Amino acid sequence: MTTEAKLMKGNEALAEAAIQAGCDAYFGYPITPQSEVLEYLAREMPKHKRIVMQAESEIASINMVYGAAGAGFRSMTSSSSPGISLMQEGISYLAGAELPCLIVNVNRAGPGLGTIQPGQGDYFQSVKGGGHGDYKMIVLAPASVQEMADFVYLGFDLADKYRNPVLILSDGAIGQMMEKVVFHPYTNPNVDKSSWATTGKPKTRERNYITSLFIQPERMEVHNLKLEAKYKLIRENEVRFEEINTADAEYLFVAYGLSARICQKAMDIAREKGIKVGLLRPICVYPYPYKRLEELAAQSKFMLSVELNSGQMVEDVQLAVKGKVPVEFYGKLGGLLPTPEEIVLQLETLIQKHHAN
Amino acid sequence: MQTEDHLLPETLTLVQAPECHEEEYELVYHKPATMVDVHMHYCPGCAHSLVHKLLMEVVEEMDIQEQTIGIAPVGCSVFAYDYMNIDMQEAAHGRAAAVATAVKRLMPEKYVFTYQGDGDLAAIGIAETLHAINRGENILIVFMNNAVYGMTSGQMAPTTLAGMKTTTSPDGRDTGFYGAPIKVAELMAMLPGAFYVTRQTVNNAAAVRKTKKALEKAFNYQKLKRGTCLVEIIGNCPSNWKMTPMEASKFIDEEMVKTFPAGDIKLPKADELKIKPEEP
């Protein structure tokens, strides 16, 4: 495997990483702004004797992923917001049946058909459930083309480790933009799935079956508790975030994905003006870095959550800081992106407001 | 999940079979070892248990237990995996054909079948079914058609007969309002990907034998890699038809087959009965 830098679109880097990660099967349906994933894999997967299929719908895609994952294969799908909505039932089944797989949402702005421009309006859907019933997914939020690739490896590994679906929550800008990317050497841990995968029942073992059905409430509760214990383990072990300039920060940007990229630039501009602002970027938006944010509340005059929606992650920031500091929100809607200057202006306005108080 | 999960409540005692000294008898029949030895949740007289057994007899006789993966639906046969002693996956409502597609594509040498009712396949899952067959997936679709939603207790299905009373068509199915019952086998046989399409009944001994033959054929055809086999089986639903099993059998002969005539609908051509050569 070459480790030299390549210039690639986020969607294509993600697709190439899927091949490098030993993805056995990809099922997808065209939707802007992520169709490049399907196109890239339609071209490249057959060369590696892997399965790639354009399904008749996102519903079929996610259920094909279910079949492939249930048979013990590394499988994935990708889509964008409306398509991910269609997949929610299937995702709930995957979580209920504890099937490892990778799902990618290249988030566009909504609701409804919305627009094909980037958005972060699927935050709640991604981290709070989305489908029916009590379940959680690990949700990775890439902020660069490099992370589009890296999180595919990480996502597959975490999926296998916890026998749980993993979601990459990207957006239309990260998916479409070109940046340099390096495909790091990767070794598939090849987790043994023989104890549950449906590969055909030999005489030597009991039959394996994949199901999320537990008709007796007592059994259902046991299963729910087992899942919850797993999610607890995930919350304890898989919190991931990046901090920049927090050591002396009096104000804190909280932003993920593309918004974090813009905030980083805004932070540089503000720092040049002498404003001590830092950035906390959740890398996993589930599990969420509640603890670290609570710690940072001790030194922050306020926190500003910047999102491409009307205010979703801000609720998690509020949960984290437990009212210890004010939590502000700035959002852009409709597929528009804020400029760094716009965010700095917002920051300055808020500083004045809180100073006046 | 344990198979006892949905079994009879403890208050119901099962009749003990009289003691049998095997050596005194000639064994003329045994339950296939590919069936799990548990009591079923199906209503008395229901065709599901019979068709489960036929399927598993074929798997046993072909000695393909280790190569067979079944996909269960949502509906009365949602617990099929509790009875069939093979690896199985329980699919979301209507999505069995999509699940089976992936399983078969990843393990092309295995035998893969779906087992679906008429609500599952012909209503919510018709898109997945049609596209799987159109792609010519090398799977067997066992389609149990009893003209009602059984598990949810007798609502109208896409296959409900014209004028047939159900809980959601209390005055009888009005075809002017809901359209005519969908003839799944005829519809799907039109697709080039369909290799073998037949409709059978299981309401008498001769019909049972014919259905088993059809299932046997369909399993064997999977080896040829030539497309989808669809075996539609006219089932019954004594509970929701509000009939005794005998009345239900009569209803099949007198009413169901008028709309859903039994027989082969699409047969392979003679020159197709060999393994399809791999494309270069």
C-alpha cells in the first residue's frame, strides 16, 4: 500500500478507504451529494472481487447490509439525509440484532427534500436514535478528507469490536471537497464471527440465527439491558475529541465536522485580535465529550456552539456544562456556510453582551 | 433467544403420546432432523407448519443443511427460525428478498431461500421482491399466500379475494376501491430473471406431494445459477377465515383457486437445465 499523499474528493477517499479496509460488500443508491461513493466502488470493487450493488432503494440497501453483516461480512452503505431517513428502520434492526456495519451519511440540509448543499441537521437523528426503540450507534464526524478515509478503518473496527452499527456523519462539503489524503497502512483485525454469523449450520454447532425479535417482555428487557451495558462501555471507552488553544481559553467554540473547520479559522482571526478563544471539536458525536466540556466550563466565560442547523448539538453542550456557564448558539441554515469573519463578529457581540451583564 | 420463548402457556397441558416400542414397528416416517423438536405456535390446521416441514425434508434429503441459509419474514412465520434447524436471519417486514440477495451474492455456493407471507411479500415488500427477481438472484422465494394478514389477526392483504370479508374489509373486498387481488406468481413470471415459477396448494395429500416436488426442484435449480425460483403456495388461515381446517381446505378448492389457479407458470427451457457458464 502506498502512503504517498493523493488529492481526492472526500467521498472518493472514503470509498477507497473502504476497499483498503477490506470491505466485502457495499450496497447503495444514488443521491447527491454522495453518489461518488457508489460510482467509485462500482468501478473499483469488482477489481478486488468484492460485492458492490446499486440497490432499488435505500431501504433495500440497508437490508442488504443486514444480510451481508448477518452472514459475517464487512459491509457498508452510504447515502445523504433523505436516504438515511429511509434507512432508519433498517438501522434499528441492525442495532437490535447486533450486526456490525458501517453507514455513511453525507449530510445535506433539510427537512424534506431540502437542498443538496451541506448541512448538519441530522445530528439529532444520528446521536439520539433516529430509528425506533432504544439503541445507539457510535457516530464519527470527520472534518477533513483525511478523516473521511481514516474513519472508515476506525468505523469498521469499532463496529466489529462492539457488534454494532457505526455511522460516519459527514456533510456535503467534506464529501465534495478535494484535499490531500494519505491511506495509512491498515490491518483488518479479522474478528471471529463464527459464533453468530449465518454461514450454514455444520453438524458441530447449534444453528445461528440473526434476529431482533424478543416477543416475551422479560426476554426483551434482558436484551435491552445487554445492549445498554454495551452502550455504557462505548460511552466509557470511545469518547473522542480534539482541543485547540484551550489551555488559556476564556471562550470556547464547540463545533464538529465542517463547522469545526470554519471555527478553527475564526479562532485564528480572533486570537490575532487578542481574544482568547479555544475550540473543542467532538470527533465522536456519540459518545459525546460531556465530561471534558464540563471541565472546560470552569475556565470559560461562555461556550458557543456553531452548527449548520437551527441548534441541535447545543443541547448536548448545555447538558455537559449543567448551567455552570452560558451556552450560546450560532447556526447557518439552508445549506449556507458561515464565514470565519461572521463567526468572529458573533463572538465579539456575545463577549460584549456577557460583559455588559 | 430460546425456542421456548413463545410456547404454550404452562396452564395448557400437552397430550402425552402413548409409549411406543420402536423395534416392533417398521419406520415409515420420521420428522426431519432439520426440524427443531419443539411445539409450534401456529394455529391448529395452519399450512405454515406443514410447509416448514416440507422445506426441511427437502434440505435433509438433499443433505444441504450446512449449505442452506433461510430468511424469515415478519408475519405468522416470523418464528420460522425456531423450527428450521438451519442458519437463518429474521428480516424486517418485506425486506427478505433484499437480505437474501446479499447473503447469496456473498456466498454464491450456498442455498438461500426466503419464506414470506402475502402481506410481507406482496404489499410492503413487493419492490424488494420484484427487483430481486428482476436481477435474477439465484434464490428460492417461498411465498405463502393465505389472502389475509394472519399475525395481526385477519386484515385485508393485497391477495384478499374479491368480496372476501376481513377485519378491514368488513363488507367484503371492494375491488373498485382496493383493486383486484395481486397474482404474484403470474406477475413475477413476466420478469426475465424468474427461472421457475409455480403455484401449488397443500390442502390434500396429492397437493402436498406436488408442493414438495416443486420445492425440491427449486432447490436443485439454485445450482444452475440461472435465476430466481418462486414457489407460491396457497396456504390457509382457519383462524382468520373463521373456518375449521376442513372448511378452509374446501374454501381453497372452491374459491381460492379460482383467483389463484394452481400449476406451473414458468418452467425452465430444456437447454437451460445445466449450470450457466460463467461470463468471462
